[in-house]
Amino acid sequence: MRKRIILTGGGTAGHVTPNLALIPRLKADGWDIHYIGTADGIERKLIANTPGVEYHAVPSGKLRRYFDVKNLTDPFKVINGVGKAFALIGKIKPGIVFSKGGFVSAPVVYGAWMRRVPVVLHESDITPGLANRITAPFAKAVCATFPEAAKALGAKGVYTGTPLRETLFEGSARRGLALAGFNGIKPVLLMMGGSTGATSVNAALREALPALLPRFDILHIAGKGNADPSLNKTDGYVQFEYLDAQLPDALAAADIMLSRAGSNSLSEILALRIPALLIPLPLSASRGDQLLNAKSFEERGFAKVLEQERMTAKTLASAIESLYNDREAVTERMSAEPVSNGIAGVMEQIEKYAL
């Protein structure tokens, strides 16, 4: 009988991409794969057309930490979602459920617990997100990207790292340089702020170009809608709104990086051993997870950090220069880290608890 698994997670791409990274390994190991998400969330867009994965939709309300009138109605959507997930799980009969978090995961985890199906969670940040906090009591294990999170989770916490796509490691520096039109004489600084970009960091980097370009070629992934056409002919500077299939080549060409401090980005930086300057989202724009993520990397010597409140064109250029000068020591510390790609660690927990 084939092994059968249900994956869940959604609301943001960060709650889906680790599942996407797991799918090829699950297929290779002979698993029958199902995915439960919402009818119109980003998880459906990313997963529904994935070969070999059967997608199922359930309703779910958003879990909020702030007051909103929808907080009065969304609990009923969650309850409805639990009922639908309970019925689906009874029909699919999986040996295990793996949840990456996000609000859609709560009904699925509760439904699995009611069916006595074991659950393994994955937490990307140092402090658990709301969905994982309220579902962790129903899980057998909680895989963690950060060792601090695994320790805080107690007996259930397991430091595995984050599952990363194998294609990430197949990039070519030669192709990356050709993509950017660089000759490879100067070191390459890669700026990447996520799919929507990082407006304040984009602006500071562009203001710092006169100080940086004599020293670096700069490949700037600015985010959709964030390109600046007036800079298109700037020698040594190239910008893209978004890279997908070519992203591994851009990463392979990078000598150093400038990045936000989202968990998935940090996992890629560590796995690829790219020294990075991190500009975490401030508390005014987040729940503080990026600040904690960045602090962990800085304390372990994997990156340098410049807080957004202190970022100017001058401080940014100075911090980038400092990072480049220390790049060999940073790379050496990252190379000594035993956990990089989390696929093996997560699969070990899935195999351990599957019925």
C-alpha cells in the first residue's frame, strides 16, 4: 500500500514554498500526496497545478492579533473548515499531515487530531506564528528553522532547517553574470527584497550607487512594479522586478547580498553560504520576527545587520563595504553550520510519525 500524506499551509508564499520543496522528495520516496488549502489563497495558485499532487479546498477564517469586525464571523469559518477537513481526512485516509502554518492550517490540524492522524508542524521563525502556537499541542513534533525556536518548543521541537528547492543549488555563476551583463571583474552585490520588494531599501541602495559602483557590480531584484527606468543604462547596475527560473543563477553569481530577514531568505543565504547584510523589517511594519531572525544570524556570525532606522545611503554603503571585507570569515562560519537544507530533517520526522 502506498504511503499517503496531506500537506497544508498558506496565506503567504512563505507558508507554501517549503511544501513545494518537499514534494519532489515525497514523490521519489513513493508518497501519495494531497494538499489542503483555501479555494482562493496563494497556496492554490502555487500548488493546484503541481503534477502528482491532488488539491482540496476548505474554508478558513483569518487568525488576527488585532481588532477587526471579521473577528466576529471568521471563527465560524474555522469551525466550518474543521468539519470539511475532518470529512476530507476521513476520505483520503493519510498516514500523516505535515503543516507549514498559516491560517488555513488550523482546521486541517484539528481535523487530523479528531481522526487520530499524526501531525508534524514546521515553524520558520524564532517565535511561532499564531496558527502554529494554537495547533502545536495537537502535533507530534514541531520542526524549526532556528535552533532557538527548537529549544523554546521543548520536547516537541526539532532543529531541522527549512526545506529548500533542489533547483536552488543548481545555479551557474557564469549564467548569472551573463544574465546581468557583468564581466566578472568586480565582485557582485545582489539585492533581493522579496516578491513585493523592499521600498525603503531599494531607495537607499539607489542613492548609494555613486559610492558603491566603483567597487561592485550590482544586481538588483527590486520587486514587482519597483524598477526605476531612469537607471536602466547605469554602468554596473542592472535591475529586475522578479526572477524565478533564473534566480539560482543570480544567487550563484553573488559574492555578497543585501536582503530583508525573512526566514526563507535566510535559509537560502545560509544553505548557499552567501555573506549578507540584513535590513530587517522594523516593528512598525511587522510583528518583530525579522528583527529576531536577523539577531540570530548576526550572533552566530552568519550575517551583518543594519536596522532600517539607521539606514541611510552613507551607512548602507559603509555596512556593505564592511561585510565584503569580512566575507571570508562569514562564509567560514556558515560552512561549519551542520544544518542547511531542511528536507532531510523534515522527512525524518514525517517517516518517524507516519502511521
